[in-house]
Amino acid sequence: MIDETLVEAEELMERAVEATSEDFATVRTGRANPALYSKVLVDYYGSATPLQQLASFNIPDARTILITPYDISAMREIERALSDSEIGANPSNDGKQIRITMPDLTEERRREYVKLVKSKGEDHKVSVRNARRKAKDVIEKAVKSGDVGEDDGERGTKELENLTKTYVDRIDDMIKRKEAELLEV
């Protein structure tokens, strides 16, 4: 029972780390990256559709993204969605594709992104801790009801703490790497 609880907690913690990675990919650095647009939704024939389902992405150089819509009639809606997004880039349309040139990040903007990354990282660490709390409650209830011995409960709790520390450390490492990437000029 304790092993099942630990496996379940580890799965939840792993999902938190994956979510952290996905969130950090959407935070802009100085380089062009299609992942920046993974959360951009386009109004395509009345339904909100992810941009990556409507167009292909090409990165000709470090600061330029070319977006080629599969359906040219969606060009105007794609351009509108890109303009409205929080990424801070101005799309230009040549009739066949949309070109986005990423402006240089100012020092102040880089600092804002670092704060954003730290905030998102902290939110994901809270998710890891919530998984720990949930698993710890299950272990404590099992010990109280007599389903598991106290020694096994103690061992499970220690393993749970080690798991939690491992996953929180992984998120901290991700935060440090993203911060270094953002502050790199």
C-alpha cells in the first residue's frame, strides 16, 4: 500500500516537472523558438484552435520565425492572434507567410521574465508539495487504521520526503538554467 502511494505521488511530481518545462518553454528568451507560440489560440471558423495545428514554423535565423499557414484563408486570424498574444512581437504578412522578428530584450524586460520564471517555478513546487501532503495523509491514515505498521509508515514517510526533495531540486535547477538563459546577452 505504501509503495503504491509513493508511486502515485512520484507520478504527480513528475507531471509537475513536465508542466514546469512546458511553462518555461513559453517564456521568451533572446532567441526565436516555436514553443513561444504553443499557447496561442486562433479563432478558426468559430473555434479556438492552437496555432501549431494551423501552421508550420520555420526558424531561418536566431531572431526570426516564419509561420506558414496550411489554410491561407486563416492568415488574417492567425495574424490577429499573434498581435494579441503576450509575446511582444509584431507579425508582418507577405500574403503567403507571416514573419516575426523578435526584438532584442531590454535589461528591464529580462528581469521581468526572471520574476515570471521564479513565480511559475514556485507554483510548480507547490504542486509537488501538494502531492507530498496527499501521500503523507494516506500513509498516516493507513498507520492509524492498523493496515500498515509504524515502522513501515516511518520508512514510507522518509522515502516520500526524499522524493519531494528530488523533485523540488529538479525544479530549482530548471529555474536557475532558465534564469541564466534569460540574463545571457
